[in-house]
Amino acid sequence: MEFYQEKQRDGAKRLSKLVKELPPFAKEFFIGIADRTSILTRLNYAYDLRIFFDFLIKEVFIKKSVLDITLDDLNRLSVTDIEEYINYINNYEFHENENANTERGKARKLSSIRSFFKYFFNKDKLDSNVAAKVSLPKLHDKEIIRLDIDEIAMLLNEVESGDGLTKKQKDYHAKYCKRDLAMLTLFLGTGIRISECVGLNTQDVDFKNNAFRVTRKGGNRAILYFSDEVAKALSDYLEERLQIEPDEKSEDALFLSSQNKRISVRAVENLVKKYSRIITPLKKITPHKLRSTYGTALYRETNDIYVVAEVLGHRDINTTKKHYAAMSEDVRRNAASKVKLRDEDK
């Protein structure tokens, strides 16, 4: 929980800095939505609005600075201006997110502008929500990438042996093999999120009940359960972990980096990439894809989308359906043989 609170404080500092780069009236928007949005959502809004106002001073209000823009200026914008902004994104150089000008990136940015305009329109400070009159870009279904059953075993075997690594990587692997195996087994055996994984503390793990405590999105705490296979990987690593003298600020952290600090999201992403591209070079496997792999396996075993949603921590069942809808064909195929029209014994 302390790790989550630290992330919240860090996010709040970054948001405060970003808001100062926006027109003064933007601060009211972020205060107004604070109680119903997460700090991550507000940060994304701030990044998107920064790009939007950068567009305005370059293409619409050329003689103004961002800080000089007023709500009256927004009242003067037309649907065409917003459409030109969406086109502007196509050639914008993004540093925070390399996928920001994809279909989904553009849709998110338009949604951010819509929310911004809607807030001030509802406050009677704008005459209309002009952004709402612009259609969202059409989104095409993304290819669902997961590991096949045999690839799961191959990946864990590779993490354990390190056979496919370079000589330099093998030297590193010898020292961190148990840690890496514990993390990947945890992803594949519980569907944990990467943020939940790096936020785990040693005292969050309960081997008596094969359970661990995580902080979900929004700060809610939840208890997840794991199999004996996951328990063994965690136990083997924990024996090693307790012999390590961690950094002063990472005393409770379960997973440590080579600097003996709490491992970072980027480091976990890199180690997943390192091992997975040996096993399946044509699939771009990330920690989230390992989470999807677990969700698929769980759905196959239970045929219950609500169980999958509960375990993965999806607030909206439609999120779960979107990711595992393709699995419904398996369910329908199995169901076809369940109903007997005639008793063959008679």
C-alpha cells in the first residue's frame, strides 16, 4: 500500500507541473474531476491537453501563448478546427508514447478534449461542446496475442535454463534466475498486472493459504490465490530474497533490481521481452500478454466470463468480453455435444 501511495504522490507532482503549462482555467477542470477519476487518468488528460493547446497556438491562435488562451477563445473554435487537430496528431512527434498517433491514440486524445469541453459546457462557461460534434476515429479490432500452451512451458523452461541467452546474458541470468522465474510464473499463474507485481511486498505473500495481497487500480486491495506451482517458484525466490540487503527505501519490496531497489516496470518489461523473443520471435510478448494468456487459460477451464473478470480485476464485464470473445467459439463447440436429442441406449 505504501508503494501505491508513493506512486500517487509522484503522479500528483507530475500532474501539478503539467497543469502549470496549460491555460489557467484548466486547473478548475482537474479539480472538478478529481473525485471520479484516477491520477493516471488525469495525467493522460493533461498530456493530451498539452498537445491540443500546442496545436492551437501553432495553427489557430498564432499570436498567443498557451497561458494566454481563454475560454472565450475556445468558444470561437469550430468543428473544422477540431478535425484539423486530429489530422495534426498524425505528424506530431510523441516522446512519452510511441503509439500515441495510432487509431486508439487519436481516439483517446479526442475523448480527452470532449471531456474537457463537456466539463465547461455543463458549467455554462462554453456555449457548446464543439468537440462532441466530431466523430471518433473508427477503431479496428486489434489482434489478440497470447502464448499457446506449449509456448508457456517453453518460456518457463527458458527462464529456468537460460539456454538461448547470450554469454553476457547468461552471467546475469545465473544471479537472477529464481527472481525472473518467480515473476513470470506469477504472471502466467495469476494474471497479475505489472503495476501490482512491482508493488508487491514480502509481507503480502501468504504461503499457508497460497494467497497474496495486491493493490488494484484505484487503490482497492484484493486477495488473489495461486497454485502450488506458483508457490514453489515464489518460495524458491523468497529464500534468496531474504538474504539480500535491499536499498533503504526498498526494504519491504518483494522483487528487487540489480541495484537492490524495488524493480521497475521498465525492467520487468525488458526481462519478459528478453526471454519471450527466444521462444516466439514473431509474437511481441509483454507482461500484459502474459496476463491475457492466463485469462484465456482460466476461461477455457471455467467457461465463466464473470469468474475471469473477478480474478483479473476488471470493473466492467465488457472489458473482459472484449478480450476473450474469441474464446466463445470453443464454448459453443463444446456445448453442441452436450444436448442429447435421443437416448442411444433405448
